Amino acid sequence: MKLSRKLVLAFSGVLIVFSLLLILFENIFLDIFFIHQKRETLINTALDVQEIVENSDFYKDENGATVGTMNMMFEINDLSINTGLSIYIFDLNGEKIDNRPGSVRNITDFNIRVKDYGKLDSVEAIDNFVKDGGKIIEFKSDRQSNLTDIAFLGRTLKNGECVGYVFIFTTYASVRANTGIFNAFTTYLTLILLIVTCVGSLFISKGFVKPLKEAEEKTRKMAALDFSTKLDVKSKDEIGSLSISINKMSDELEKSINSLREANIALEKDIKLKERINNLREEFISDVSHELKTPISIIEGYSEALKLEGLTQEDVNSYADIIIDESKRMDKLVKDLLKFTQIESGFLSLDREEFQILEMINLSIKPFELKIKDKNINLDIDVEDVQVVGDYDMMESVFSNIFNNAINHVEGEEKTIKVKGESKDNKFRITIFNSGSFISEDNQSRIFDSFYKIDKSRSRQYGGSGLGLAIVKSIMETYGNEYGVYNTSCGVCFYFDLDLEDKKV
């Protein structure tokens, strides 16, 4: 037998069995389900009635009977219409408290006969029956002795006290009428669907199309290099053989592509490493030439100062000491740049040692004293001498680069540089302010990039090459501390953070 014919017969058989079971279950269990739902509706309606009573007032009519307000009657009537249930509310004497027309005036008029309990022929009997709480009951009345009804019978409470009784009911006849209509409808609908489906399955079988669609979807994913899903092999026919072949091809392609990916990743890493080494080599040469300019210019300046007439021996000794210090600084600077290049390449971690921040700042500023004097700069240092943690040499390089940048860009009638320190959240922030022109937002976002210069002509005047602030960026990002620049009302502020020894300053 062909696969398509087998699938048509199997699908039609399953559908027929399912339809018969559906009709059978409807006839057996639908009544039970509807009755259960009615019970739930009765309970929920009783809760709604209780809420209406709790929020309503009562009064006595001209005959002395207890009557609810018109608003209360409207709410009860709307609830009855919405639920399809008959709702009656009685006072403590069993008298109906609403003025809706009807033959029932007292709760005993219903002549309630509760199944497996007996007749409730008085208010006292009813009160005794519901004293433990409202109940769902099945009952017969004298007026409808051939019909069994289902109802909720219970007390109504106001401010926690019993003020009467509520009786909500519906007939089993209405339930059976609803289930009968539903059964008839589903029976006819099932037969129609069965006929249509059987005729349609002669032309196309969903069971036959489904595995073909799965195979198509799998091949699409394979074309997109997704091999995460496998086809289920459930038969030994043509579809089963096709599924096995596709799964094998998927496994082989996945292995081959994974091998190519691994080789490609390794190749990319090698290329990036070579490019990084070449870039580091070029940057190292540029960094050395940039960083050596500052100490060389200082040595040159103090060497020329030694030729001046009228110098005291004390001045000579002081200038000579500065020249010696700068010579040592040049030697140390080369070593620092070597360390910096290693940090950039990820081959070296920065040291972490404790040192006094004010001592570092004073030593870092000392080589710039001649420049400060020549440019008539007002230098203000407001830094508390706290102990911080970091690489002393690298932090000195960070401060020196920013401070040198401030000297080169300070402007105004009163050229001012302010160095301020403040602690916050276990960090100590150094802020270096210089009076002068603002830095645009675009330049602020790029000023720490390598070789970036805001004013190239001015950079030539003070020997800048655009690497000083890039060194600051590299060191600070290695430490994971914040740094940056922002404008003030009369100048520019650069800042960087250091770790405190502890939170207590």
C-alpha cells in the first residue's frame, strides 16, 4: 500500500474515533459539567447578593413590612437577569423584602423539600438548616412536584449580624435544555466536519505533508548554518530514508564548518596579534619621542640658566640638582614607557603600593617650576595629604601629563592652575583646573585618543605629539578608575581617581 493511501486511511480512522468519543463524552459528562458550573454560579451570585445587602439600607413600608431601597432592587434584578437565576431576599420573619410582583411573599411559600433531608416548612427550620453557612441544595416544591431544582439557601448578613435569608435557584430543566441544544449542535457540527475532512484527506494528507515540511525546514536551517535540530525518523519508507540521509549530512557539515570556524578564529587571533605588535612598536617609538621632550627641554632650560651672570652658588647647585634629577627622570621615563607598552599589550600588571598623594604631587610639580615662573602662572594646591593605593610611577606619569597639558593651555589675564583633591566613596579624586578656552563636546570625547590634537599649530609650540593624554587613558583604564574632562565657567578641569587605603580619610 502506498504511503499516501496509508496516511489517508489512518488519519480518517483517527478522526472517526475521535468524533465518536466526543459525542459519547458529551452525552455522559456534559450534564455533570453544566450542573457543576451552575453550582459555582450560585455560590458566586450569593456572594454578590451579600455584598449588595451589606451596602444597602432597609425601611418599613405602610404595612410595617421590611422593604429594600429601589437601588437595591435594581441591582438584584440586574444580577438575576445577568445570571439567569431567580433571586429572592427575605427578612428575619421570612417575608420578602423587595416589592417585585410575584406570588411568593414568604420563604415558606416555596415548600422546600430538600433531598435526603426533608421539608423546610418554617423560618425556624430554615434558620436551623443554614446556621452553619449557606448550602447548595437539590429540592422539590409542591408547585412543581415533578421537577427537581438546584438552589442556594443561606443567611444575609449586615455588619456581621443576620438580617434575613437569600434563596437563589434554577431548574434542572433549564440545565438539560442547554445541554441538549449543545449536544445537538456539536453532533451536527462533528458530522459535517468529519465528512469534509474525509473528502479533503483524499487530496492532501496533513500527515504526509508534515514530514516533508520538516525536511524542508531542516534543509533551510542547514543552509543558514544552523544544525541544532534533527529530523525524527519514525518509519522505514521513503520519508524515513530521507530523514536519515539529511541527519547524516547535517552532522558531517556541522563538523566541517566547526573545524573551519576554529581555524578561522585562530587565524584572526594571529593576524590581530601581529597587527597589535606592529602598532605597539610604532606607538612605542612615538611615545618615547614625546615623553623625552619634556625632560630634555627642562635640562636645556636650566643648562642655559647656568650661563647667566650673577648666579649664587646656591642657585647653581639648585639648577644642577634639577638637571641631574631630570636626567634620572629621562632614564626612568624610558623604563616607564616600556612598562606602559607591556600594560597595553596585556603582558604586565600595574603595581599596587601605598603612598602619600601630596608628596607625589609636589615632586611631580617641581620640574615645572621654571615654566610656571616664566608664564606667571598662579598655582593653587588644595590637596589633603592622604594615603592612596596604586603604582606610584604610573600615577606620577598620569599627573605630570595632565599638569603639563594645563601649563601648555593656561590662558587669561590671571593665568591660574588649581590642583584640588577630595575623597568620595573610597576614591580620591585629583582635579587639575586651568583658566583658558573651553573644549568642545566633540573634542572632549576624542582628546584622550592617541595623536589627537585640538590645535596642531599650538601643539608644535609646546612640543606636543598627542600621546600624553592617551597614556593617561591607558593607565586609568587598566586600573578601572574614572578619568575625564569638563568645562567650567572660566576654564577646563581634568580629573582622575585613585584608590584610598580605606574609606576613612
